[in-house]
Amino acid sequence: MRLSIRRIAVLIFFSIASLILFRELIFNLYARPVIAPASLWKEGCTPQCRNFKKRMSIVSRHAKRKCIELSVETHDCLLLGSPSPFVRYIVEAVLGSPLDGSCVKPDCKFSMTYDEEGRAWGNDWPPFGYAMMGRARLLNFYASIAEVNRKEIPGEILELGVWRGGGMMLASAANIESDMKRGIHSFDAFDNIKEYNAADAFLSVKEEDVRYWFEKLGVMNEYVYFHVGLFKDTVPRWNPQQKIAVLRIDGNFYDSYQDAMYYLYGSVSVGGIVIFDDVINHPSVARFWNDFKNEQGLEITLNQIDAQSAWFRKPSDITLNWKYFRAPQDANRENVRQECPEHIREKTFGRCHASWHAP
């Protein structure tokens, strides 16, 4: 009996779909990480994952990766230790409940089934959580604070780009349990950022909401500070004599990282820890780091955390050369070519970078 064209088309469609599903299942079988999400809590060095495969699995929505088991004797080890039940509670609270699922990007108007793997490595957005950095980066942040406390490295804890404040809630929880009290400083626009486009409504959070969530989780106290506004307006006000022990930057843009590093890196204590949240997956951020490292003569190798982020310890104090401070390129860019600000002209003795418009 002859088959109709419609039946033939249906058979071809389901045959192709079956082949794709089989291929994805095979990929998923071999895409399991060496370190499972649940084992990120184990004592020892916080994990570092490298060699992320660009192709994502349709079945699991995560990429094949290779995680490196570190020895406690190596320079790139950050000891996790044994977090208290209170710290564990904060971590789980800020990551968001599995029952809420995961956001469908970019605006999170819909949600899909919770992906434990994606949440572990910061590859999904929690609809109702307080941090989108994922479990691995949260534990890296906690271990960084634990290290500077253990080594009694002086300075405050800063995060630039806090979203709903989850990372700094964890920092405040660590501060509550520590005998060495530090200022916990959250820098964020706490307003709409036009460059976020369709994701703007979801990513824009008000300061009063973040303060409320701090209170709700019991981590709001006299050590917590909020710096409201664009980085270009807030970080220059930082007192350069005030030391920084941990500097975590989640800025997305060349201009944001330039403001953060030029105005704040000099205040980071030797042995202090600097964390870049998006230096691997944002080309503009990677370009800034290459410019900054090469032009300031830094011999620093980043320690990769996952497919997006990395960290390093500050090896020594340096005197920054401001003549490489560029005119705005993305986040701070205006419609007209801008002149070099007076305070930068003073730092460079009038020799501003060529990207600035000559007065």
C-alpha cells in the first residue's frame, strides 16, 4: 500500500528526531564532570574546571568539562574548610530552590525544569534566588574570605555588581562568624542598565529590595555598606588608604572593569584575592585584562574557576600608570567623543591616552 506524502514526512521527522535524541544521550553520557555538583562541598581545595566544550547538550543543558583536583600545597589552591550549618544555609538560600526551576533567558518570563548541573556552575539564572554565580563561584568567594581571615590579611570585602546581593549575603555570613570583622561593601547601579537590553527588567534590582533580603536572611548589620550608582561614579570615591582583602568584580564591560581596577587595585593588600566573574566568556572583559596586565607590567596567571570566571592573589604592590586609562568604550560611552577628565590629566601630567578627545 502506498504511503501518503504526509505519512512519509512524519516518519522522516520522527526518524531524525530519534537520531538527534540518541546522539544527545550519548553525548550526555560522556559529558559528566569529574567533580559532581554535590561534591563541591567536600573539604579541601575549591574545584577548578577547565576545557569546557562549546557545544551544549540539548538533554542536560550543560557542557562537557574537565575539573582539576588540586593539591593543598599548590599556589592555586583555595581551601574550603568545613563551612558551618549557617553558611551552608545561606549558600542554599541564595542559590534558589530547585522547585522554582530555571529561567528561560533573557527576561525570565518563563521557567524550565531545574538543572542541578547548570546551577552548580553558574550556567542558569534562578527565578527567585539571590545569586546567579552558581555554587562553584559562591564557594570560591567564601574560600577567598576564609583565606584572608586565616592569614590575617588586612582590608575590606568588596563586590562590584551584586544583582540581588546573594554573594555579599554569604560574605556577611562569613563575617558574622569570624573574629576578624571587615566592612562588606556592595557596589551596584541598583537601577536599569540599558546595555542589558531584553534582560534589563530581570537584572535590574532596587537597593531597598536587597537591603530587605539581607534582613530576611539575618545578615544585615553595621558592617554592611551599599554604594549606589555606576562604577564610574562610585569607585573613584573609595579612600585609597582603605585596604581591600577580597575584590570581586562582575562588570560585563570593558569600562566597568577599567574603573574597578584602576581605582581599586592599588588598595588591594598583597596576598589579597581578586576575582573576575566574567573574564573568560566576555570578550570585552578579557580584552581589558590583557591590556591592563601587559601595560602595567603584571606577571599574573589567572586561576580558572569555570567557563566564565577566574581569580588570583595579588603578588606585590605596584604604582599604576594612568596614561593607559582609555576613553569609554561601552558602559560609559556617550554620543560624543569625551575629553580626558581633569583628575586623570593630573595623574598623567597631561599625557592622557590617545583614545580621549583632545581639548
